[in-house]
Amino acid sequence: MLRYLRGEIYRLLRKKSFYIYFGAFALGYVILAFIRMGSSGERQMLKDAESLFMFLPPVVGSYLFAAIYTDDLHAKNLPALIGFGVGRIRIVLSKLLLMSLFGTVLLALVPLFMYAVHTVFGASPTGAVFGEVYAWGLKALMETVAFASLSAVAVYGLQRATFGIAVYLLLSLGVVSQLLSALFRWEAVHELLPGLAEHLMAGISLRMLMGLMGNGAVVLPAVEYAVYVTVAAALAALAFHKKELEF
Amino acid sequence: MAQTLLQTRGLTKQYGSFAALNEVSLDLQKGDIYGLIGRNGAGKTTFFKCVMGLAKPTAGEIEIAGSKSGLNAARRRVGFMISPSFFPYLNPKQNLEYFCRVKGVRDGGETDRLLRLVGLDGVKKPFKTFSLGMKQRLGLAGAMLGKPPIVVLDEPINGLDPQGIADIRAVIQQENRERGTTFIVSSHILSELDLVATRFGFIEQGSLVQEITRADLHERTKKSLIVDVDDGEKALLVLQSKWGLPAAKRDGNRITLEAHFDPPGAIAHALVTEGVALYRLAPQETTLEEYFMHLIGGI
């Protein structure tokens, strides 16, 4: 699995659009900070973090998801990997690890970058603000990885990049969550299983965020999250295992 | 005794009631360049897909390099190209280096050697801009990465120009000769396989109809003699009464004498003496294509 991970990291780091995409975002943020020069401060940085990390799963996450999961389908690389003896379960697990790894690196870098930009433009955020920014980042990271693991079921089950990305976008833009919330609010369902909406990914990550800020438990949402990702990965592996690969 | 590197026994793949592979038992021996011959849809790609773990066989056994269980590990000793599959944004060297990492191959100049071998050294443009011929060449290099003892190539010369075909043939022969690499190659360009393969397997409607060595094939396809006469029935009787010739075939007034029975002077004399008018007496060598068509009942 390590060999495969090494190969994938090599490939992703040589993808030019990877740098162009993130470079454009960074440049956009610097320009925005320049335009707002003078209003930089702790509160602004927190507001920025909230907005930025809200967009991270659909905007940045979808790019990462496509690069990590669906490039293989475009390149018809999965048959080559399996033919070389890389097991299907290993592929599914490696992709999940890669998504977590790249997401974590992003999570680590984005607040540092924001800190640098705000410092250049006159603010000096405290450690507490920094911690809060990271908590928002963690929420975004959790959602990105969970949505990717759920969308992987479509990627490996259907072997169509477009379907995989569409599922990811529906999940990360909250469309699925809205539909399910509406269903859970329906009286018959609500009476039978009250509070079901809290157990959707948005609810779990929000409870996790609250917990990290000292306003609730952390363990329960963490366990729920682990179950979510594990079940999704198992379903993806099962869908992949049954799938005959075409060229 | 030759070492068997790849063996299948009763390999079957059913899609509903359709048998894409029907009890295929094939042996690939060390040093072979095995030509797998079959029409489109005969089961060649399905066979490769089962061997490479891309499709699960309905029944039967696969043994790779002596291993029946743990085939995933054994497959690491097999290089293959079913369709050149590379990342479009990476150049040929980067694509090979990706697979070096995945296969655990310590490069040590291996990617450069392969790129030189297939004529792609120094090419910096990304895979997405490649012509079909360049893609096939890189596919071949990818299959040979890490010097695997077995290389599987499905239609490696599809869409190539004559020079490209000759180059790929030369690479296969060179690797086979210098490194002892064993190849299993499918193609429906039979004249090309005839130039390169040392053993042949003929597959039709999912069944392996025949396995034959190059020497045996050429023995069987050796010259035959076409005899055109005015009275085929009488001529056949004359020839059989004189020489036996159980393999002689008559199609109207044409008689084909198989199995290199080739004394034209004596045949002409015997027929004319018995009052049969002889119109044509022509030696003919059966091509691989004709042999294949004859074998599967196409002609």
C-alpha cells in the first residue's frame, strides 16, 4: 500500500493544475485582503475562516476529490493497477488516506497563510483566534473526507467520473443534507426517530466543532464520524470488488 | 523440460447464458512468444482480463509462476498492456516513474532504457498529446517496466503504421532474445503474429481450439498442390489408386493435395495417361490466416 501511496503522491505533486488551482485561490485571497486593507483584524480573520471553510468542501474538496479519485477513471488506470497486483481494498483505503492527507496538509496551511496575509495587512491574531480558525478548518476537513468516502461508492460502483463528482457536489453543497433533513422533519419519521437530522454529516461536524470549542462532547460525534467513514469505505470496497473493469 | 510460467485449466467466464470463455486450458512456457489468435469477440481480451484479475472467472484455475493462490502477488511478475492507460497530464518519463513507484521498481536508469527502446526518449510532452502509435509504444514500455518475466500484450499493433508495427515487433524479439522475457500477444493481424510468435493458440467462441508450436504449424501449412482438371472425381480416383492420399480434398474439379505431397511431374503424367485433362498444377503455401480460417470453419 505504501508503494501505491508513493506513486499517487508523486503523480499529484506533478499535476500542474494542482498548483494553478490553489495558487489562484491564494492570489484571490491576497487581492481581497489588499482591497480591504485597514479592516484586517482578528474578527475579520475569523469571519474569513468561517466563509472560507464553508466553501472548502464543495470548491477545494471537489478539486481534490477529482484529482485523487476520478483521474484514475479518465486515465483508465484502475485496470492497470489491479493487473499489477494492487488489491482493490488497498486502492479504496489508499484513496481515503490520500484524501485525508492532502486535506490535512491544506488544513494546516490555510490558517497559516491567512495569518501571514492578515499580519502583512496589519493584524496580529491571538492564539485563541488561531485555535478557532483551526476548529473551523477541522470541521471542513471532516466533511470533505466523509463526502469523498461516500462518493467513492459511486466512483467504484459505477466507474464513471462524472457520477462520482456529481455525488460529491450534491453532498458537499448540502443538497442531500437538505433533502434528508426535510424528510426527517416529516411528522411520521420525526415521531419514529426524533433528532435524526443531528446525525447527518453537517450535524456531526457541527457538534464536533462545538465540542472542540468546549460546548459539548467530542467523543460521540467522533465515533459517529468514524462509523460514517468506515461504512462508506466498506461499501466502496464492496462495490469495487463486484465490478468488472473495462478498458 | 520447459518451465510453465502461466497455466489455465478449464478457465470459464459466463455472462448470463453466454460463455465468453469456455474451459480454456492454456500453457505459456518460459521463452515463448505466444500468439493468441482469434476473431473480435472470440474471448482473447476476456481471457487476459481473467488472468490479470480484472474479471472474476466463473470456473477454472489460473496459475502464474507456479502460484495458484495469492495471485495478486504473482501478478506483480506480469507486465501487461491491454490498452495504453496513462495519466494525460504526465509526460512519458513521469508516467513510467509513477508505475516504478507503484510496482516498487528501483529506477536505476530503467525508465530511460525503456523509453530509448521504444523510441520515446527525450519526449517531454504530456501523454494527452500523443499519437496512437506513441501511446502504444509507451504502453509497451509500461508493460516491460521492472523486467517482468511474463508480458501480456493485447492487440499491441492496433492502429500502428508499418514502421510502428516493425518497431514493436523488433522490441518484442529483442527482449525475448536478450532477457528471455516470455510474451503472450494477441492480434488479429495474423501475418504480423506469424513473423514473431513461437507458439500459437487459436481461440474461437470462447474455446481454445488448438495450441501449436511454430514448427508444427509450418509443417502443417507447408506447401500443398492445387490440381485443376476437367473431371475432378476421376482425377481423385486416379491419384488415390496410385498414392493413397487420404488427405486429398476435392472441390468440384479442383483437388488439393495436402501434407506436402509434391511430385508434380509424376502427378501430371499419371493424370494425362489416364485421360484426365490437366488445366493447372500449382504449388501453394497456406498462410496463418488461411490456416486459422480453415480451423474455425470460416472457409
